[in-house]
Amino acid sequence: MPTPDAVPQPRPEDPEITPEVVKDHGLTPEEYQMVLDYLGRTPTLTELGIYSVMWSEHCSYKNSIALLKTLPRDGEKLLAAAGDENAGLVDIGDGWAVAFKIESHNHPSAVEPYQGAATGVGGIQRDIFTMGARPIASLNSLRFGSLDNPRVRFLVDGVVRGIGGYGNSFGVPTVGGEVVFDPAYEGNPLVNAMSIGMVKVGETVSATASGVGNPVYIVGSATGRDGIHGATFASEEISEESEAKRPSVQVGDPFTEKLLLEATLDAIKTGAVVGMQDMGAAGITCSSCEMSEKGGVGMTIQLDKTPQRETGMTPYEILLSESQERMLVVVEKGREHEIEAVFDKWDLHAVQIGVITEGDRVRIFWHDDLVADVPAPSLVLGGGAPVYHRERTRPAYLDTTQAFDPATIDDLTPPDRGPGQAPASGDALKALMGSPTIASKRWVFEQYDTHVRTNTVAGPGPTDAAVIRLKGTTGARGGERGLAAKTDCNGRYVYLNPRRGGQIAVAEAARNVVCAGGEPLAVTNCLNFGNPYKPEVYWQFSEAVGGMGDACRAFETPVTGGNVSFYNENPDGAIYPTPTIGMVGLVEDVEADTTTAAFPSGAVLLLVSPASWAHTGGIEASEYLMHLHGLASGDAPHLDLEEEKTVHAATLAAIRAGHVLAAHDVSDGGLAVCLAEGCIHGETGASVETPEASGARLDAVLFGEAQSRIVLAVAPEAVDAVTALATQHGAQATRLGTTGGDRLVIASGGATVVDEAVSDLAHPYTNAIPDAMGEPVVA
């Protein structure tokens, strides 16, 4: 065994470290000079690989951390600071905490959609149960190009099957999410996976190494060659060469992960676990270096002891492999047999491969050879990894998009005013109901197990946010508590106005949580953007992060952590900037407060909006303008965060008072689509009159996407009480009409503008995605 002052030597089969080799590892000349400065010598190939993955954007956040630190990251209910642990941790009372996080698996899914999506689900679950929390629910946020494209249909099919295949087998319900289709995502789909878990306060495990002399174990699956340089692959643009990088996509095994979950929770119960971290991006490299740095200790790894499922693996390959279902565990010395017994019971590997040492260096041995010796602080986020402040330039395209004149688009023709050059408003509504972004996602979520473990109170379908029962908890009114959860973002809004779009992403997520009966608590985020080295992209990123921060501060929903995914580009350009928000909220009584978006017959429909609301809005940035006219133009909708808060407060008060039969926010497609969806879900008609909007275009009244609006269905006897609550909270409740019959009739300005059978609206809504995917169903 080499002496403590020994220097790693190149292996005979390793190539010479040349500028080309350095470039192939994704390091700039300046970064390579930093490596030389840290080591004081030329790195071995293994060490170069370590710095390559640890300083990749995916692991180091080198182009984003400075801006991320501007987000609100503190709150009285937070039990872990943002980024300190594998996931966020929020106190929900009764001695319980909820752990939750969202991450991307965009690049792997673009190359191998099934495994890319599947391992995204598996990875985010491990982030939850590594902390000691049992996963109770999954959500996702998916974005694809047009379903007219065969390649897109292939991606949709593979991603959905991957999510279902892993999640269903693992045994955690997929309770919600969103699916968006837009040409902006044609060559670069977005696959964001979110997981939520529960844990007793004080029973969590930290991803921290400590205790000199404590043994270090690798547990779970054996290590293979899948996923090598996956972190680096996720930190570059997708191109024609991406297909050749298929080996960078990991391969998942949900049945092994289920065993690993139970074994991990059992191991934690022994009290012998000192620290634990999932082996996600960069595998052993990341977990060993991050845990060492966080604990202020060193670590020695005997790499040849790692269980391997392929022959002839090199130290480089083992260190950088991203094989799934593996953990690194620091065990209390003298209690090794307890941990080994637990994992043996679950038929999983538990092999000591290292030991905690004094100092700050991670030393990697291959048999008797020292192959890497690196200072852990030089590798990690917030330590010695490079931090950049990129150039920012307002994109020139905004001059064109914000100069959009709605007058260039013909307004709609009401059916009772005779035919004209513009389409009839009823036809426009039917066309929008068939937009894949608006249409029912039943084809997607019916491939998921949404109710396994029997905690799902409101799952995918007629609900604005999912609601999960929190067994063993009691709310203020004596009922069982629940958790409302939602993923949300309108990338088109962010594209047209990054700051306001970032605000709306948070506001709409909160609005949806409120509609389901929840009080917003905190958010996690998955920030999907293009190449940060392009000044226009970095300006979008900076503005969007600023907008998210504005909204999170206004709603007192701190950011618990998340993920940044840059380089979401293809040869045709970047995606829409898409800062996906994952939000959780507390439902005080799941039986009394959980509200769906299905309007019952015989109810009165009220529109809750700000008291001073005068923003009738226009057609700019709307799904109507995009789907019917092919334009992503104008400005993002108006939003006043203080006004938005009044709508949330009024709605939540009405729900908790027991007055609300259904609640649905006005979003994609505007008021007319909101009403149509509520009628379809509730299998009823409605007769309504739109609020007065003097001088507004008909298409804007029907399909404009002005924010801060929620439609409530209430019993006739509750109208006065809800109206009074709205006023009390600084909002207003405007009577729209009543539900009943089998037709949706909308009047505006005293004239009927829509008169359609609900079944005729339901047909395109129900069949749009199955028809496109080749599997039609009957509405």
C-alpha cells in the first residue's frame, strides 16, 4: 500500500493528458489550469475524469449557483436549508415532515426515452428515501414537440411507458403532473420527475461523512458501465452525435430499488448509519467527494472491492459509472455486522469499500495502486468548483414579439350574428379543446398506478392539484391532514417575458394548490434552459429566477432546492425557458377540504378575482393565439402578486368554510376552456354570462389568459357567504351563472356567443391525444 505522501501514477493503458483529452472531458483550458493548481501536478486520467464530472454543469451548478442564492431559502417550517441535503424538508406538524424534490432527466430521455424517464423516476425516489423518508407520491412535468412528428410520438410513448414501468413496479403512485406540446420542444423534450416522502421529525439521515475510522459501504446493486459520463452528457447540447452516446443513459431496475428502499429504511432504524447519499450523477465520485467535503473529513476508497457486474472494468469506469440503485453509506465502527445483516436480508450487496480519514482528501486505490488523490473541497458546489457570472443580453426577438398587434388577427364571430370571415366562437372552443396541451391526459395517466398505497385522495384528472392523505396526522379541525402537490410552468410566458413568466409559474402552482384545498408551503424547482454561454439565454435565466424569487417571497413559499438543466438545445435552437415549479401545500382536512374541478349540476358558478380587477387581458401569449393562429407573440399576461394573494386567501377561506363544491383556475385557454373542462368533468351543462369587459375583443373575453381568476361552483344558499368572504379578503366574487342541462351556453354583452353540447366539446378533449398516438377512445 502506498505511503500517505505517495503521488498517483498514470496507468500504462491510460492516454497522455493532452489538450484534446482535456477538451473531450468538457473542461476549458482555464478550468484545467485550476486542476493543475489544486493538485500541483498533472492529473491522472482517473483524476481528470473526477474533475470532469464534478465540475460539469449538472453537478457543480457553476453557471447558476450565484443566481440561485438570490432565491428565498429560509422559512420557519424548513428543517433543512436549500441544497444542504438530498431533498427539501418541511415540518407539517404532528411530529412529521415532508421531503420533496424535482429533477430533470432531459438529455437521457431524448436519446433513450424509456430508460431515460425510468431512471429519472428511480433517481428522484432515492433522493427521498436516502434521507430516511418513505416515498408516498410521484409527479412529473413533461414537454414534447408536435404530435404530428413521428419522432415525437416515439418519445412520448417511451417516456410515458418508462415513468409507468418504473413507478408502478416500485410501488409509489404517480398522482399528478403536466404534459405540454409545443414546437419549441421538438428536438429536446423535457422530462422532470418529482417525488414526495414522509418522515418523522428527527429521524432523518444526513448526506454527511463523519467519524475518523468509520467504515464506508457501497450498498444495493452491482456496478456496470451504464451511465458513464452521464453528468457530462447532461451538460452539453443535444446533437446528431448524441445518439452515439446511448451508453451514457443509465438502466434502471425498479424491483431492486424497492428492495433498496426497504433495506435503507431498516438500516436507518438500527441507528448504525452515520451518513448516506444516493449515487446519482457521477456515481461513487460524487457521493464520496460531497459527503467528505460536507463533513470536513477525508475518505479512502478501495475501488477494486466494488461489486461489479461486468468484467474488465477500469478504475475510471467504476468511479464514473452511474449504475442505478446504489448508495454510499458511512457506518458506525463496530456495528458493521448490523448493516450487513440488513442488506443480506433484502438480498442486496453491502460491501465495505472505504474508511473515513483525517484531512480533506479523497484517495482512490485500485488494488495496491493509488489512482487518484484529490482534495474534496476543490470539487464541490460552494467549495472550489468554478463559479461564473455570465454575460447577459436582452434577446432581440422580444422587440418583435412584444410589438405584436392583436388587430392583425380577426376577432371571432358569435353564432347568432351570422357568418363572417372569422371563425365562429363555438368552433374555436372545440378546436381548443382538441389542443394536445389542453386536452385530457387520460391516455398518459391511465398508464400509471395512481392509487397504490391507498393514500391518493385526488389524483390525475378532474383536479387542479393532487391530494395525498397523510396517515397518522390530525389537522386543526380534527380531520386527517393531506398534502396538495402540483408541478407547473407556462414556458411560452417565460419566453415572452422571463421575469413575469417566472412569477406566473409560482403563482399558478400556488393557485392550483389552493383550488385543491391546500395552503401553499414551499417549492422545489427544475430550471430548464438553453446554453448559459449564450448571453440571451443567460438573460432569460437571470430574469426568470428573479421572477420566481418575487413570487416565492410574496407567497411565503421558500425554495427548498431543486435542479438546473442547461444546454436544452438542438441544431434548430433552444427550448422555451421553462422553470418548472413543484409546490406542496397543507390540506387541513382531506375529507372536508379536498376540492375537484368537476362542476356538479344545480350549482352557482362564481368567478373569484381581485377586487380592483380591471385587467380583461388580451389574446397575447395565449394557447388560442398559438393553436389557432400559430403565433407565440405579445407579452405575458398581467400579474399583480398582491392581487393574486387575495384570490388565494378568499378561495381557501371559502373551501375551509365548506361552501365550495368545485374549484378550477382559469389558465390555458382562458375562461371558456375553464368552464368547458368543469362541465366535462362534472358531466353537466352550464349557462353563464361573462363579466362585463367594455371594449374587449370577444376572443380575449373567451380565451384570454388573464391571471388571478378561479371559478367556484357553490350551492345557491352559499353564494352570499362566499361573496362576503371574497370581499373580506380583498377579492370579489362575480356571479357567472348556473350549472345544469347538457349544453354549455356562454353569453357576453347580452348576446349568446357559445352554445355547444357538452358531448361535442368532450369528444375532441377526450380523443386528441389517443387519436394522435393511434389509439382512439370514445368520449
